Amino acid sequence: MEILFSIAILALLFSGVVAAPSDDDVFEEVRVGLVVDLSSIQGKILETSFNLALSDFYGINNGYRTRVSVLVRDSQGDPIIALAAATDLLKNAKAEAIVGAQSLQEAKLLATISEKAKVPVISTFLPSTLSLKKYDNFIQWTHDTTSEAKGITSLIQDFSCKSVVVIYEDADDWSESLQILVENFQDKGIYIARSASFAVSSSGENHMMNQLRKLKVSRASVFVVHMSEILVSRLFQCVEKLGLMEEAFAWILTARTMNYLEHFAITRSMQGVIGFKSYIPVSEEVKNFTSRLRKRMGDDTETEHSSVIIGLRAHDIACILANAVEKFSVSGKVEASSNVSADLLDTIRHSRFKGLSGDIQISDNKFISETFEIVNIGREKQRRIGLWSGGSFSQRRQIVWPGRSRKIPRHRVLAEKGEKKVLRVLVTAGNKVPHLVSVRPDPETGVNTVSGFCVEVFKTCIAPFNYELEFIPYRGNNDNLAYLLSTQRDKYDAAVGDITITSNRSLYVDFTLPYTDIGIGILTVKKKSQGMWTFFDPFEKSLWLASGAFFVLTGIVVWLVERSVNPEFQGSWGQQLSMMLWFGFSTIVFAHREKLQKMSSRFLVIVWVFVVLILTSSYSANLTSTKTISRMQLNHQMVFGGSTTSMTAKLGSINAVEAYAQLLRDGTLNHVINEIPYLSILIGNYPNDFVMTDRVTNTNGFGFMFQKGSDLVPKVSREIAKLRSLGMLKDMEKKWFQKLDSLNVHSNTEEVASTNDDDEASKRFTFRELRGLFIIAGAAHVLVLALHLFHTRQEVSRLCTKLQSFYK
């Protein structure tokens, strides 16, 4: 009996050990935050799928000691609200992980806060982008954009196509994720003939139609589309109206576009489109989960395709988190660790899991799907035509192209259809020198009117090649212009303007032959003819009179001091007067030979010689600068060893030809050193005012910039050589290097003469400027006279005393 009782006790104890926890048991809770836009379809699917997945997971694994608790916050589609919600979850709710980030801006903000808090943030919405790689705690569930880019490139190469048109959404997350595809095109020699971007907020039908008309005239027959489903629906309505869904065209949609496309009704206008989609293996579990998800969502037909992509990814993320939490809970880390988030992140990174979307393993902070399903859109549904995985296609089937054609689209030869090829030309739009290049928008139509010498030469040279020119204004540095042209091959073909050919710019672009005179020159104001009294110009009349007066005064004072003791200052009154004048004016050339006896007179002469030295030096300097500047010659020291970059950059800030002329006239500038075309315009506008005194051929002149390897460079260069040999370039210079309007053609000679007279006067030394010298000289004279009078009075007093004593 005792044995049976003992067995019963052991059985009860054992059953207590192995029994599953009841609902009343306390579980170890780990909180996870969901930050999504609950008004969006994607946000609703993520929340519903996440909770449904956890319910299924713990229904199967009801013996687990841990539970993931979901805390939902509505971001309302605003990145700032999403950041605030995430901050609240981390600080107040003590969440150990966050799932969300529906846009690139949200992702960057949440990734930043995750780095500080060391909490994992998981996103299922965004493709791989370079800007998110630097965040160690940010995990993406996405398709492999590098593999996708290789697949699209390989498909295009199968068409024997060498150029494409890229159409994308004008938003940061879309343009960034497109960069890998563009780089892959360039690596494989596929030229991006044109590109167009559209924004959701500003892309109405008229705008789209206008942009698509420009794309239609390009030579490419293959169009790659990378934009959201809202824009795609608008785009293909316009595409069909313009006849771009005919037999000659091919349209390819990226995986990010296709993954969320089906919850819009696919219209007839999209028949023949090819799309890449993230591959989801078909299974009974997938069908069961998506069916229950649609029921829970209220059988919303819009969730049909989104439930397959977002729903399955949300399901697998929920299961990965639940498994990870349980793993480090079993090892005792939940109780022991002070940083559950760090342990959770480490566990997620080393997780291997077979989910509804296939085998899951993290790589470089990403759950990446490398396999893509290629579909061909038909009348009512999508048809799989192959798979792309591991760098190769499989299960290839025949494609039905737009227009129900089974022929592969080829390049369209535009000349055969009588259409012109479009050349997209960047044009410098600073309008500093409108004679060279001017960009003026029409106030009514907004269309830019481009004119000037550079533009006319370019149009003349390009005319034989049957191009339609599209001028695009550019405001900025010409070095940056060269770099922009080289890096934006899909947007721009050439650049026109006052662009100097330099070795640095030639690293990025190809230049044509120069179409202007090469080198730099020096330009100055023409001097009017001078009379025989020009040597008086350095000093004003008042200064001449003051100087003459002091020359005479010095002679008089020295005579007064020296005549009583120095025989050279004695004699008849005529001799003494001559000596006074001679001594005073001989100090001009320091030719006085008389030996002075008195110390006071020596002091006075020293001070006066110093004043004379300053006066003669000032006179010589002023005479040299005002009378010989027109003879100034350029040399290598003046142009910094043959480089005029710093000089021309400084002078380039002057905003117009009129400004140059005014600065020269008012004396702010004595001369201008710049490239020959600029100086030629100044001389052409003011032939009576300015003259070029010298020139040095140390620059290469202006040239047109083209993409590296462009076949137009030699063609345009030959046209430039032809224009030069026929004298047409000189004729164009005469036409443009003149006043632009009749009001400026007239030059008032009297006004110019008056201005020049004023300029000459402003350059003369005045008595006011040198009055300090005369104050010094005057003080010396007064001092010497005072001493002389004092000594004279003493001598008179002594003489009187002697006379008085004599008479006594």
C-alpha cells in the first residue's frame, strides 16, 4: 500500500513538471513596438499579419516561457511622428525592438535612434540603399537589388539593346535605390539615353504627357520604370495615349514597383509589360495564412498581392523575434542581462529559420531574397515567364510584347520616321556677359530663350546633324559643370557657354576645338592726347604753389641765419637776393654747395631736404603711373607663371560689361587682365574708351563640352574649323561683340572726356594729402626763426651794453 501511495505521489509530481503552463501562468514578456501608418494598406497588413503570426506561433509552441508583447503606434505617415512614437516606445514602454519604417526618411530617423539606444529596428518596406548601410542596428527585409540589377541588365542584353530610358519617382528612397541599377547599366555598356522623374504631388496628366513626348523622340526602345503604384497607374494611361505601347517598345518594371502593384486593377494599357517580383514559394501554409489574413482584413480585395509580400514577411519577422526571445530566455539571459536588446539583436543575426517566404538567413544586417519571378502582364492576369536566381534565368517562356507582338523590340531609327534626335544641352545661365551667352525665360510661357555668341556658334555647328536642341540652364561653377556632365550621362549630352578649355575639365569631358581667340590680354583706358605741360599733372595747383612758397621761404630763413657769419651769403643786395633764391630751389636736386655755419640752419636744411625727398618721390611715382600705364606689358610674373585662374575668378564676380567699363572709368580698376573674348567685347562696345595693350597665349580659349567618347566632338570640331576658315566666326564676333541695344550704342564723347578729366584730377596729389609734410617744414622754419631772433636780441643787448659802458 505504501508503495502504491509513493508511486501516486511521484506520478503527480511528474505530471506537474511536464504539464503545459496554463493561461494563469506568468510568462517572461518582451515588448516589441510596431510603428506604422495605420491609415495605409501596408500598415494595416503589417499589424494584422504580425499579430496573427504570433497567435499561430504560440498556439503551436504553447510550452514556451516567453511571450512577445506587441505595442502599436500610428505614425500617420509622418517621419517626425514616427520618431516621437519610437522614442516613447523605447523610453516609456521599454520596447526591446521596433518594426516599421515605411519610408527612407522614417528609416534614417529610426536607425539613428536605434544606434543610440542599441535597439534593433526591422523594416520590411525599403529596398537596399547605401545610406542605410552605416547603421549596425538597422535590419532590412528586402530583395537583393544587386541581383535584380543584374537580372534586368541581362534581360536587356538578350534583346541586343544598347540603350534604355529610365523613368523613376522623384523621391529620395526611390532615386537612391535606383543607383545600383544605373551603375550596373554603365558597367555593362548600356547607355541611358534619357531619364524622367515624376513626383506624386506634382505629376498631373499634362506634365506627364509633356515629359513622355520628349522621351518618345529618343532612340531607345526599352523603358525601365521604378516608381510607386500610384504613379504607375497614371503613367501607363499617358503611355497608351502617346502610342508608346505599340510593337516597337518594351517596358520593364522593377521588383519594388511590381511587389505592390496588383492591388490596383491592371488596365489594358499595361498589356505586354514585363516585371520582376520577389519570389514567394507556393505552399499550403502560404495559401492558408493569406486566406485567413484577408478574412481578418475584411476580405479587402486591395490586399490580394500586398498580403503575399508584406504579410508573409511580417509573419516571418514575428516568428524570428519569438524564437530569438525564447532562445536567450532558455539560456537565462533575460534575467541576467541588463541589455536585452543587444542580446536579441545578436540572436537574430545568428538565426536560421524556414518561414513562409522560404529559408531565412541574415547577411550584412539584411534578410535578402535573391530569387525573382519574372512575369508578363496579360489581359486579365500576370503570367510567369521565368525565374532569375544565382545570376541566370530558368523556366524561360516566350514573352508577349506590347501590341501583342512576339518579336523582340529593336532600336528605332528616328531618321527613317522623319523625327529629329534630341540633344540635351546645359547652358551657363549666369548672364554675366550676355554678348556671349544669355538665358531669358519668357514671362508668359516660361520657355527659356537662349542667345549669344557662344549659342549661335553652337547652333551653326550642330545644324548639319539634324538634332533638336533642348537647352537646360545651369548656374554654377564651370568645373562643377564638367563633373555634372560626366556623371549625369542619362540626363545631359553637352554643355555650351563661356567655358574655357582646361586640363582638369578634360579629365571628365571631351572638348571641341576652341572657337574663340586663345590667351589673355590686358585692357586699360585710352589716354587722350596731352600737351607740353603734362609734367604738371602729378600735383594740384595748390600743392605747386605751396611747394614754391616753401622753397623761397627756406632760402630766406637760411639767408637770415647765415648772412651775419657766412661770407657766401654776404655781398650786394642783388647778390644776396640771388643767393636766397638759388639756395632754396637748389634743394630740389640737392645741388646746394654752400657750407652752412649755424647749427640751426643745418637743422632746417635737413628737415627741408627730407620734405623735398618725399615730394620728388611722390611726383615721380604719380607721373609714372598716370603716364605710362597704357604702355604696360604682360609678363609671366603678372599672370602668376602663366596661370590667370585667381585673377579671372576675382574679375568674374563683376556682373556685366557695363560694370567693367564703369570701374575702369572711375579709377577703381587701372587695368583688366582677362581672357581675350571678354576684352574683345569691352573694346567692341567702347572702341574710343579702351585699348588692349598686350596679350599672352597661355589659355586655350572657349570650347564646347560633350560626354567622354561622344562622336559629336570630331564632327563639331570640323564645323568650327570650317567656320574659321570661311571667316564666319569673325562675322559672328562683329555681330555680338557690340552693344546689345541701340540705347547703348551712342557714346557721348564730351561726357567721356569730362569723365577722363575727372579721373586725371582724382589721381593728382593735393595739398591736403601732403599737408603733414608742410606742417613739419613750417614748424622747423618757425623754430629756426625764433632761435635766430632770440640770438639776435641777445647780441643787440650785449652790443648796447658795450656802447653804454664805452660812452661812460
